[in-house]
Amino acid sequence: MTAPDPAVLRERVGAALAAFLAERSDELAAISPDLAPVGQAIRDFVLNGGKRLRPAFAYWGWRGAGGRPEDDARVVTAVAALELVHAGALIHDDVMDSSATRRGEAAVHELFAELHRTQGLTGSPSGYGRATAILLGDLALVWADEMLARSTVPPEAVQRARNAYDAMRTEVMAGQYLDVLAQAQPAVSAERALHVARFKSAKYTVERPLHVGGLLHGCSDALLARYSAYGIPVGEAFQLRDDLLGVYGDPSLTGKPAGDDLREGKKTVLVALALEHGDSSDVDLIASMLGDPLLDADSVERLRAAIDRSGARARVETLIARRLEQGVAALGTGDVEPAAAQVLTDLATQATARHA
Amino acid sequence: MTAPDPAVLRERVGAALAAFLAERSDELAAISPDLAPVGQAIRDFVLNGGKRLRPAFAYWGWRGAGGRPEDDARVVTAVAALELVHAGALIHDDVMDSSATRRGEAAVHELFAELHRTQGLTGSPSGYGRATAILLGDLALVWADEMLARSTVPPEAVQRARNAYDAMRTEVMAGQYLDVLAQAQPAVSAERALHVARFKSAKYTVERPLHVGGLLHGCSDALLARYSAYGIPVGEAFQLRDDLLGVYGDPSLTGKPAGDDLREGKKTVLVALALEHGDSSDVDLIASMLGDPLLDADSVERLRAAIDRSGARARVETLIARRLEQGVAALGTGDVEPAAAQVLTDLATQATARHA
């Protein structure tokens, strides 16, 4: 058989989201015309970007459990709900970090701060932006739920899938909390940074979506364990690649200014390894510059070089390669339906590649 | 029959919440011991306060549709979930308003800012408090959902009730947005202020919880209409009483400093009526003082007197009395089971009384 085109699934997920969000916008408009910017901003945020990774893993989790492509219409709507959870998490994350941009566009709280200015409202534009973005994130979170529950997947299948869906939501919030805590602590070990990455990324992006898909179809505990054995290492590898891109990535590909993670002072596995293994002058240099929001291009370059010299960059590449190998190997036991196993292998390889 | 004791239902709702939140705290502890303050803060917030109004209306909505007290154990758990929606909304509301206190205690974001200070963390305590409170509010919201879905009420009953539950969540967020917008606008008419109150209070606190309860049992559209005819005016009367208490209430009863609503510049129906009907010198006085966070006791007293002189206070009392009468009259048609109708009459009367 020919390999399925991932763009087709992305488009189908996008279409399901567009249809659902159009209904929600109508619901808001019926309450008040003043809510038009709310519906519009959530639609723009969800429909104009995003790799739809979580719906993809959930979809292939369903296929891997034996779901047949000819029966997949309802499942596409159910798994698309994961993209709304993610939208809510990102909108709130940007408020929490005071990030000005997301995917190269103004963050939602910045959009509403700007609306405050152009409409001549009173009070603080940034306070207004923050308050409204909290509400928009809340709406995306509760709508996710509504989309999952209202998908025409049979209620007992949704009920089964909720075990993974609920765990996923608690885990991502918990992982985010641990991340916020780590950012406020003077030093974080690589082990600790990896633990945060496991919850806020690996389980949230890969393992739990696969479980949601498997449970939507109905599957054995053995398959769930298989999905964990694939999903956790592969998801960690994703995050480790993301950490490398945040420091060494090409801004035209990442959509974020070069060195942004360094200016934000993110306590990633990469940075923790550099601090654990660098020589004392490099460690001093990293400790003194990391988290300085005003780092210029030259300082960013010096930081990058110091991290490189410590061997941390090479160590992270090794961690990625090992996790990718381990995760993909877990698929080769026959529990996962072969076409799905192939797609999951490709997804893992692409998303952890150097130029993702 | 003897009238049921509302304290008994409050305790049963509290016990259901305590059991559910103990499990969630264990789930967090299994992820990391660092999450202990998260579980603790949500438990303290939910278990140490709150009138449990929304669960009470949902419970009596179920009884009013014919639910029998001897079958109510599972329903108590399902309706208790509404208290978690409310906890999430309040935790976020306090971040949005930068309110320092809630129910006489430190707001969640203040608690975590304090934790930041006592644990010697780096960065901004208030930024840390805000970020973590956003996550705690998110957790409360998603846990609400989980509690409703996992109550042992049959899945088809939950699915029916979701129609009202989902509408309730969208409406309260929409109402909150309209309120934030109104606070940032130079002037708001009484009509507009009442529209905001309808969504953020009346439908959210009374009408939709009654619908959730009715639908958990299964009920006719006629009963849902009856609940709306009671719930919207009574819920508006609640909010109008709250507006009066925010200006004229005894701080020892309201748990908020005297005049706090005036310092915050809340654009309530009361204030809108004062601006619409006051004489020009009082209107100038109100417009110049309202929203000044540094108002002293003397200025608060002058503002109160000006609002009183405008006739707004008396007008709001009239609006409350008329809505209470209208709402209670809607119960007297035989659709609502008589014992429930009696309790709903009592609830409406108590919660709109002058010294609530």
C-alpha cells in the first residue's frame, strides 16, 4: 500500500475544528455581538497554525488498535478535540511567560491588548490582554471537552478514552507547574529537567494521545503498554530536539527569534547538562548570561559556543538517537497494526530529525 | 413533611468533593512530591468555603423533575462537579482582577507569590503567583469535567445534562468577557449591566444548574422552560443583591472590605442607575471617585450617599423584589415537584434578603 499523506489528515482535522468552532462562534454571537473578537481570535489561533501532532498520534493510536480507514470520520472529530486542549494550554502558557509572539504571530494576550488600544478603552491594555486571554484559554479548554463528548463516537468509547484524556490533562498542567517551579529555582539537574519534559511533553504529546486513540477503538492493556514504550521515549526525543532548536535552530524554521530560549533562561536538559559537565569558566559564563532578556546576538553566540564546548549538545543528540531507537523498536512486536506502526515510525523520525 | 436542612446537602456535597480531590492529590503526588502545594491549595480553596449554591440548584433541579431522595447518592457527586467549575472561574477571576483576597483569605495567586518568597525562589513572586494560579484554575476546570463524567450516574444521563453544562460554561466565560469589556468602557447603561449579570450570574448560578439537574433525571422541555422562568429573574435578583452588598454591605458579613466594589470601579446596575438618574453634581462626584483604588472611608461614605440620593439604591431594591416575585410565581404551576418548589422558593427568598 502507499503511505498515507499526513497533510490529508491535517486537513481533515482542520475541517472538523473549523466546523465545530463556527458553531461555537455562532453561540457567542447569539449572546452578544461584542463577543465577535473572541470567536474570531480562537478560530484564527486554532485554524492558522499548529502541526496537529496530538490528533495525529491519537488517530494512529486508533488505527494501530485496528480502526479501519473507512470508519474513521467520527474518530477524526473526536481526536481533533486534542488540538483545542493544546490551544488552551498555549494561550495560557503565553500569558504565564508574557511571551509576545506565538508561531510568528502576536500572542492572544497581545492581540487583545492591541484591541484595547485601538478601541480607546480605559485602564491598562496589558491587564486587559491578560484577563481576556485567560478567558479565551478557558473557553478553548472547555470546548475541547465539548467537542470530544459530542463527537458521534459512541458514548461508551468516549467514556473509555476519557481515562487517558483526563490523565493527559492533569499531567500537562502538572508538568507545566513543575516547569514554572524549575524556572524559579537556582539550579535544576538534567534528571529533573527530563522528568518535567516527560510530563509536559512526552506523555502529553505522544503517549496519552495514542492511548486516547487506542481506547476510542477499544484495545488491550498490552497495546497501551506498547504505546507507552514507544510514546515516552519518542516524546522525550521531541522535546530534546525542541530544546536544541531553541538554542541552535534557524529562526526562519522555528518561528522564534534566535536565542529566545537563552534569553528566557529555560532550564532545559541541554542547559542542565552544560552546567553539569562544562569547565568552570564556561559554567560561570552560562550562569551569568542565561535568562538575561537583553542578550545581544554576540552574547547569544558566546553562550551557544560554551554549551557546545561542554559537550551538552552532543550528549543531547545521543539521548535523542537512543530514545528514537528505543521507541521505534517498541513498535516491532506485532501488537500495533503494521500500517500504523509504519506511520508512527515515520512520525518519530521526522519530528526528531535535525531540521524538523 | 419537614423541610430538608440545607446544611445537610452542603455537607454531602463537601464530602463528595473531599473524596474526589483526595484522589486527584494522590495522582499529583505520584507525579512529583513538588506538586503537594497544588493539591493542597485546591482542596483548601474548595473545601474551606463556598455556599455550594450551584450544586444546590442542580440537586433541586433533579428533585423537581421527580428524583427521589433515596436514589440521590450518585446525583450528589455529579452536581458537586459544578463547585469545581466555580472554583476554576474564581481562581482565574482573582488573577484577572489582581484581587488580593477571596472569602477573607489570601487569593490563590497571592498564596503562591508568598510561597515563592518563603522558599527563596528566583524571579518575580507576583509573576510566579499568577502563572501557578492560572494552572490551578485550569486544573479545577478540567477536574470538574472529570468528576461529572466519572460520577456513577448513567452515561446517557450525563450526556443529556451536558447540553446545559456546556452552555453554562460557555455562558459564564462569555459573561466574564463582557464584564471585563464593560469595566474598560467609559460608561455602561443599566440595561447593558443587566445583560452581563444575566450571563455571568443568573444563567450560570441558577438557570443552568437547574437544567443540569433536570436533565440528569430526564425531564420535559416544559420543565426546563419553568426552570428558566424561575432561574433567570431569581439569579438576576441575587446579583443585584450582591451589587448592593458590595456598596452598602457589612464587611463582617460579606468578607470583603467596605466599599471594595467602589474602589474597583465595578460598573454594576446600581452604579449605572445612579449615573442615569442622579443630579449633575452627584453624577460628577460618582464619575470622579469611582474606581479610585485609594478611596478612604470618608470618600466611600460620600459615594454611598450620592448613589442613595440618586434613587438607584431604591430602584435596585424594587428590581430585586419584582424579580423575586416573578421567579417564585413561575414555580406555582405544578410542573415542579412540590417539595422542590418549596425549597427553591426558600432559596430565592434567603439569597435575595437584605442581610444575606
